[in-house]
Amino acid sequence: MTDRNSWVLTVPRYYIAAQHHFFCECGEKFVRHTLMKNYNVDNVSCLACNNDYFKDAEHFLHNKSTRIWKHFSWTQEKYEDDELWRVDLLCFIPIYSEKEKSIQLVKHILASGTLTKDGTSLVVDVSKQRMIFKYSLYTEEKIETFRNLLQEDIKEKLLSFIFENTSTKIGWLNGSDFKNLSVEGKLKCLKFFVMNPYLTEFKFFSWENGFFDILEQRQHTQLSLLNLISNNISTKNIKKVLYESYESALHLENYYNPYSDYIFSRTITNIDFLQQLYAIHPFVKNKIFTNETFSIGIEFIEFLKLHYSQKEIVRLFWYEMQDEKRFANAIHHWGDTLMMLNRANSLEHLQTHFEKVKLTFKALHDQIVRIFHIVSYELDSRESFEYKPHALKQEYIFKELDFRLPKTAMELSLWSKILHNCMFGYSRSIHNQISIIYGVFKEDGLVYAVEISNLKIIQAKAILNRSIPEEDREIIQMWNKNMMVRSE
């Protein structure tokens, strides 16, 4: 507001007349009188400079001296030290004193916003004095309460002030990164990064793998998502390890996969062990659990806790998964075990038939295969498989390899025993026409198994899940291409 280009309406108590005190920017001041019932003064010009722009005022309450402006603006004061950023919105209201016969400029702080540089406190405060709390401002052909206008403006001013300071620990942030957030959301996000200065990537929550859609958590903030993943564990060290793990994952070709951290948070209660699991190399963690094994993961680890200590379970993931020589086999056996449990829906049988073995991924895998063979005849031995025509057409000899479909679950179980793998665990998937298993014979002997889904090879393995020789692998790929062509 231009301090001296305004006017003040004073109404002495019990008077029927109103005095309008005008203060022009040129320094001239003068008074106009009206009756209470007709207190507006029209077409007033400064006697010295002919200025006709004065702040409008209105009288709201009878028998009291009150003042309010229809056109009102404020200025700002900014402050920063080692501990905080602060912005105040304020105005200087010229008050005419009858006693002093002079103008007194009174400073009013209308609103203030403060953010501490450690992120522990974010305060946005609007004055509760009567003129701010009660009245409205007419602006741009709309009427807004002073309180709402000031509350929004102080947030914007505080954000702008912080982003202007590129020397701070969040100088790497760009205001445009927050363009899709509300003012309130921007401040909360800013506070989050101030509290966690080791994070230097705004896309911390730009996951595109459907994880939060699965959990139906589409509306979220930065803090709420991390609380969701960490199961609302408030320990500072735990969160720091989790954040740093994500930051490391950003530099990998594969994006961050939150499934493993989410599952570990719900199954491992020891904070030290959980911190160790969070710190597993991101490349490894991205592969431990996927969207396909997400649901079964929590149930299976909870089952393992009935037979093994948390320390033993953590050691399984920490050492075997991160050993370069063991990693390929470990991740294969673990993934195959989860897929087998998921597709066969056989967790219920573990309680009855599981035997405690040395906790390795291969030993677990072999246990599940053994259990499937035990219960195979009880589950599906009398059930026959039904196939679509395009699948049946692929049963033929191609370049000395004979491709056959198992006709019953019993036959699939027999193939599984011959190849010493978990093939039988796919019987439910075959019944539901999610996957198709082909046995590959050579000279009437079963040598390979091939899993097909949506006409594409998901996996192809020899005995004991070994790789297929390159020559035969090429034949299988050519056979698969013929399948795609025939289905068109």
C-alpha cells in the first residue's frame, strides 16, 4: 500500500457525523465530513496535486471508530540465518490522531511463514487481529477473506524466497519440479528434502511399476509413501538407509523396485536386521520380489520364521544373494520357488510336509519340489488338461526335437521327476490357461521343458534347471516363431 495515499474514516462515539481524513502521496492532508447514513465521499481530489486515487474505506459498525479498505495491498520482509527462512507480510496503516493532530504510521504484521533449515518446523501463521480475521477484500471482481488471501500469499512468498537462495543445501531443487503440486504440497515436499539432505533426486517418488496401484495408494505425499514402504517405522537410521538405497538405485539401468523393502518391513521386526536388508545392493533387491511374487512373498517369509530365526533369514538374503558366484543360481532358485508356491497355491501343504533343512535357496527349492511330488496325486492326479487349438498344433517333430504337451497332471508330475525340477507346480497355471508347458523329447527321451505364455517363451531348461545347449536352444526359438505365425 502507498502509505500516504489513503484515507481513514473515524466516527467519534455517539456522533452522527463521520470524518474522512485523506492523506495524499504528495504530502497534502485534508478532511471531509458526511452524515452517518451517507458516509461515502465521492469524486474527492487532492487540493494540491489533483490526485483522485484514494483507498476506499467503509464503516461497518455504528458507534465505533472502525476502518477497512476495499483496495488493500501489503509488502514483505524477508529474513534468513543459519537456522531458518522467514517471510513476513505487513502493512503500514496511516492513523490520524485527533489528539496529536498528525498522521501516525502503524506497522501491522499480517502473516508470517517460517521453515527451519533442518526441516523440523514449518509454520504458516496469519494474524488473528479483528480486521484480518473478520473482513473481506474486494479484488479482481471477487470477494475473498483477508485471511485466505494472506494464507496463500505467505506460502508463495516463502517458497519463492527459499528457491531464490541457490546456496542452500537444497539448491539442486528446481521450482518447476513441483509444478503439479499445490502450494501446500510444494511446502511439504520442500520440508521433506530439507530434512533429508542426502537425497538429490526429485523423482524419488516417480515410480512407474504399478506398485502403488496394487496397494490402491494413488493419492500420496513423499512422506506418506515412505511411511507406507517402511511400515511406519519411525527410526531415523532405518529411513536414512532406505532413502540412500533408493538414491543408489537411480544410477542403475533398472528403476527402483519397492517390493522387497515393503515385504522386509512387514516380516522382519528386528531393526538392525531390517537396516541390513534395506542396504542390500539395489540391483539385487530389484530382483528378489516382483509384482508376480509380491503377494506370496510375505506369507512365505512368515512361514520360514516358524522354522528359522530372523538372523538366519537375513543372512540368506544378505550373503547368498550378494555373492557374485552364487547370485545367478540363488535368484533363479528363489524366484522359481515363489512362482511355484504362487501358481500351485500350496502354502497350506508346507505345514504338513515341510522338513527343516539348511537354509539355502537351493535347499528351499528342493523342499518345495519334494512337497509338490508328495501331494501331486492328492491335488490333480486325476485331472486332464485342456488346450486351445493353436497349442495342440505345436505338437510335432521339428528338426529332430519332438514337442509334446502333458495330457494330465500325473504326466506333468512324471516329467517333473525326470527333469528334477518344479514343473509340476505349474499344473494350476495350465488349467487356468495362464501358461503352457511343452516337454521336448529327443530319441523318445524327455530332455527339456519349455514354458509358453502369450505365445512367448518364458523359460526353457534342461535337467536340474541347467541351460539348454545353444544348438537346441536355437531350434526351440525357431519352433516358437512358427507358433506365432500359425496363430495369426
